[in-house]
Amino acid sequence: MDFRLLDAGDTALTIEFGETVDRRLLARVAAAEEILAQRVAAGRLAGVVETVPTFRSLTVIYDPLRTSRSVLEPLIRSALEQAASAVARQGALWEFPVCYGDQLPEAGPDLADLAEHCGLTAAEVVELHSGVAYEVYLIGFLPGFPFMGDLSTRLARPRRVEPRVRVPAGSVATAGALTGIYPWDSPGGWHLIGRCPVPLFSADWARAALLQPGDRVRFRAVGVGEYHSLITRIGDGQSIDRLEREFRAAGAAGRRR
């Protein structure tokens, strides 16, 4: 496994696997995070506080009063030799309902503009966006926000020049080669094309984020009536177990933390 070890201040180091965003590097990051977590749990990486994954790197944060880079580096290199031959874990497959902007304009205010710039109709954008299963690359930006790829190249468009001050929770959006779902009301610069009623995060759940890196998500276009019915039925305080039963694809095996 090729990588570089870089200092990140006096309490962290970064394992850099490459300079692009693609599945190959993402798999290396996931394998490295998994093997290091195993070593920490076994007490073989004393002083490591946590690891923080990105699309192409993994930052290892440590307590400088308990360890140092000179101590950790050979241990990390040894662990990554084992990670190179590890088998990637299979995530869960989810199917989420989405009311796209062609059905409810306020749910996808950028759908028509995205279609025009991509030389497509709104219906073609919906068909392309809902026609594949996306892999969850990582969770970040907001608690529970899934960065998912790979979006069709026919829909790829840079972020908005002027971000919105408020993006409604549940907004399904695209940016570049990625798609995602905003779990909370927040500022945002992605292109909003639809709305999903499924909650993605709760501090009351045993596993706070519904989705995990390595999961896959496919979208099912729904009409306005079904969308509002789902909002009413799901409501607040939905248990994560019930969400898993309802929105995990039937027969889709996968690990849960």
C-alpha cells in the first residue's frame, strides 16, 4: 500500500494515499482506518486518541504526553502492511424516497437550472440521479451528512457561485461528481434537486448517524402525496431500528456498528 506520512502539528500525523477522489483511494483509507481501530482496541497503539478519514487520507490524532510520531510511525507502517491485504467490508444498501423538483418546485429549486446547463430535461436529470446506487464515501461537514459518489458525469457541475444562507433539512443535492443529503437546516452551496423525508442523524440513537462509510444508497422518486404522507408517518423521534427495517433494501446484508 503506497502512502506518505505527514506531520499535522505536534498531536497528529496524516497518512496520505493520493491526490484524487476515487474509489481506489477511498478503499485504502477505509482499510487503514479499520486496521488501526483494531490495533487501538487491542492496546497496540497506546496514545492514539482517534482517526479522521477524508477522501484520500487518514489523520491519526494522538496524545503527545503518551506517545510520539517516532514511536507511532513503525507501528502504523506495520499495520498498513496488513491493511493492504484486507478484504473490504460490505456496507448496507438503502433505498430512500425523494420528491424531486419536477414534482414539488420548492423541494428542488435548482433542478431546472441544472437540467438546462447539462443539456437535459428535468425528467432526464431525475432518471439519471435515481438510476444508480451511490456509495457513501464519508460522513462530514454536518453530523450525518453523507458524501456520495459517483454521480453521472452528465450531471456534474461545480458548486453554486453564491451559497445559500439556508438549505432545508432533507435536501438532496449535487456538486461536481458527488451527491448528498443535508441532515440539518444549514448554509450550503450544492445544487438542490429534491427532498428526502428520512432523518439521517440523532444523538438519541445508539449509532448517531444512520449511514456509514461503505454503505450504498439508491433513490426512489415519489410524488407529492407520498412525500407528505411519509413526512407525517415518520415524524420526530423515529427509532433507528425502525428506519433500518423500512429503508434498508430487502435482503441487503451489511455490517452495522
